[in-house]
Amino acid sequence: MSSPVTFHRPPLNEYEKRVRDHALLASIAFLILVPLGVLLPRYLRTFTNRWFLGHAATNFIISGPLVFAAWAMGQKAHNLSHAPMDHHKRIGFCIFSLYIAQVLLGAFIHFVRIPFLFVGHRPPQNYIHAILGLLILAMANYQVHYGYSHEWPLLTGNVHPVKEAAKHAWLALMIVFWALYLIGLAFLPRQYKQEKEGRLLKQDKEAA
């Protein structure tokens, strides 16, 4: 009687380790931390004026190092593979660039005031900041899915398939964020009312 043949997968090679680390860092940043930083002001700004520190800390001070580390790890993996630029890498470059632009825009909105241009109105850059943040997260959701479903199998041969738990985690995190964000939109009327009252109060004080 012949003994059953067992297949032992080889350990991850250097390239696979770089890609794994890149994916882990990017996923933590863009599927957990940055979404948390987006949800904080969505829920807190109608109840307190002290939401900005948590928003900035989560989206830059905590997320920033992970985003830059993920980018650096992706570059190292790219250099090891000698593969040409492809769809995944182009999307990654767009997300990375938009993230930097978003951080700079957020700092500008908070620290640079131009009241004489938008008297009595909400500045347009605030809307741009919100839309850009959601665009980044939507692109990140797509990017993570494309990475584990197409990029990893294509460039590694799928010797070590992505675990189903990772796929389920991606789906759960995506659903939870977008559901919570949509629910949080119920606070928008109250937020706009408070902002309008604040602008009117400021105008009255300046006119007095």
C-alpha cells in the first residue's frame, strides 16, 4: 500500500513577504484607521467642537506612518519583481497622491480662514474635502479587493492563496463603514443649522 502524497507549500519568498506586509499596512490604514477618522467628525461635530484633534490624529498622526510605510513596502516589492507598472500600481499611486492632497487640504481648511470670500456661507473647500475623503476610501476598498483577487495570484502564482478570513474581513469592514457613514448623514441638518447659527452669531458680534 502506497502512502498518501502530501504537498508542503514552500515558505514565502522575499517578494511575497514584501507584498504581504504592504497589503497588511495598507489595509489597516485605509480599511480601519482612515474610515474611523472619517466617522469621528461625522458623528461628533454636532455634539462638540473638539472633534478636530481626534480627526487629525487618526487620519494623519496615526494613519500617516502606516500609509507611508505601505507605500515604501510596495515600492520595494515592485523593485524585486521587476514587473512593469500595472493597474494596481497606478491606482495605488493615485490613492497615495490623493491622501497627501487630502491631508494638506484639511490643514488648510482648519488653519487658514478666508471669511471675506464666503460670508454667510459654508466654504466650498469643505465640500471638496468631504467628497475627496469618500473618493479615497472608495478607491481603497476597490484597491484592496483587486490586490488580493487579481494582483497577488497573478504575480505570485497563487502558491499561497489569500485566506478566506481576509476576504470576509474586507467585506465586513467595507459594509460597516459605508453603513455607519450613511446613518451619520442623518446629523447633517443639525450640523448645517449649528454652523449657520454660529456664522450669524459671529456676524452680530463683528457688527456690534
